Amino acid sequence: MKIEIKDLNFKCIIGILDFERIEKQKVIVNVSFEYEFDKDIFIDYSEVSSFIKKQMKKKKFLLIEDAIIYFENELYNKYKINKLYLKISKPNILKDCIVSVSN
């Protein structure tokens, strides 16, 4: 089974520049994962999206790469996921493009 959570967007503190550590920025998170579905064992996608949003706001990561590594570890440990894909974008950080990092 494959679950995709697309365009989860919110504002948080993320970045290494001074203004990035003060002003919240819009981020967009896309996550998809595969797992063995069973009627008694399933992954609640609302729980996953809520977890990502809460942790992004709480942790105030310096780098998007740090966030990717953190969520890889946490989601693999928390759920029986076979394959995980994460992409975090900062759409407003540069004037003429969207910056994204994925695993």
C-alpha cells in the first residue's frame, strides 16, 4: 500500500540566516511511503501529517537536510514503513524560484 501526503503547507522557523531564525517562512512538505497493509495494522495519515507539522514548528531546524534526516529516522522507527520519500520546499526564500530538498 502507498500513502501520499501532498502539499502539506504551514509556516515555521527554518534556515541559517538571521531573518530565517526570526520570521516564519512558508514550507511545503510532500511525503509518501509504502507499507504492508493489514486491516488491524494501518498507518493514520492524519497522524503522520500532524506529527510532521508539530515537529517542524517545535524543532526549528537550521537546514532542510536536517529535517529530512530527522523525519526519516522518526518515521521508520515509529511505523513499519518499507519505502519513504520526503520533499521539503521553501517557496518564498528566493525571488525567482522554489528551493526544495528531498531524500
